[in-house]
Amino acid sequence: MNFALEVAREVFKVAKKNAPKGFIIGYRISPEEVHEDNIGYTWHEAQLLVNQLTENFEFDYVHLSTNDYTATPTDSDKNYAQLLGERVKKPALLMIVGGIHTVEKMKDALQYVDIVSLGRPTLIDNQIGYKIKNGQADHIFLEFNEESVKESHLAPGLIDLLANTAYFDMPGIDYLKTLTDVKLGDAVTHDGTK
């Protein structure tokens, strides 16, 4: 916890000296790092950390990085957003990412957080924010297809990356694979898994 607090202290010091007024500072965290028997930290520790960070610094937001915004730890019925959100001090906002690919899921996630992150949905439809804001949710592309790719103007290199990386298993990814002639190979993690 001390390392994160010292990094935050330095970030705010540098921002105060060099950043323009209104500069946004956030903290992104995985709610827990538990991989079988390897425990980096639990949600209990993450809860303490976000409390300390938002109590001692004026973060604009805390961003929870999850694979599924509804995920719960093994020792609670509450999801991570509920658990960590209990400890985020206002005015910091709570943001989440993870499996939010439809308007229904966006609305559901907003029951638990202030902001939803739409990285992959924005790759599929880069006008998603505009369409939601202007009441055009029924025109949002929810998967890659000929029309969505044409409208989004994805760069060929990005298409190659998305189509060739298992991590980016997104709706309509098979269509993207038809658009690439490049086989980038498999991405391999530091522990040798794909």
C-alpha cells in the first residue's frame, strides 16, 4: 500500500506544478490479484487502498478493471464495484470495465458505479457515445461486421492486431479475421500461457 500512496503523492506533486487547471487524475486497479494459490492482494486490501488513496488525495476517479462488471469474490455476495465503492471517498467517481457490451449492461452497471468504460464497444462502434447521447441506442453496432467496420474506419494494423490476438475475443471477431492477410502469431504471457 505504501508504494501506491507514494506514487500518488508524487503524481499529485508533479501535476500541481506542471498540469493545467482541471487536469484529471485517476487510479486504475484490479479489485484483487488472485491466481489459484498465488495471491498478490485480495479485495479486502484493495478496499483499504482505494479508501486511503481517495481519503488522502483528490482523485477524480477510481477505475476498477474486471473481466465482468458483475463478478463477485468467493467470500461475498456483493460484486467488486459494490465492495470497493463503499470505500471510495467522494468527490472521486467510481468507474468500471468488464463485459459491458450492450446498452442494457451499461444501464445495469450504472447501478453500481458512476462511469462505465467502453473500450471494446468503442472499437466496434466509435460513435457509441454519440448514439447513446442522442437517443440512437438501437443503431449501435454490437459486433464487427461489414457495415460497422466501414463506419468505424479501423486502421489495417488495428484489424490485424484484433484479429490475431486471442485476448481480443470480441463479438464479430471472425468477420475481422476475413479482412486480414497477416498472421501475427500467438501472444504468449510471461508464464508461457497463451
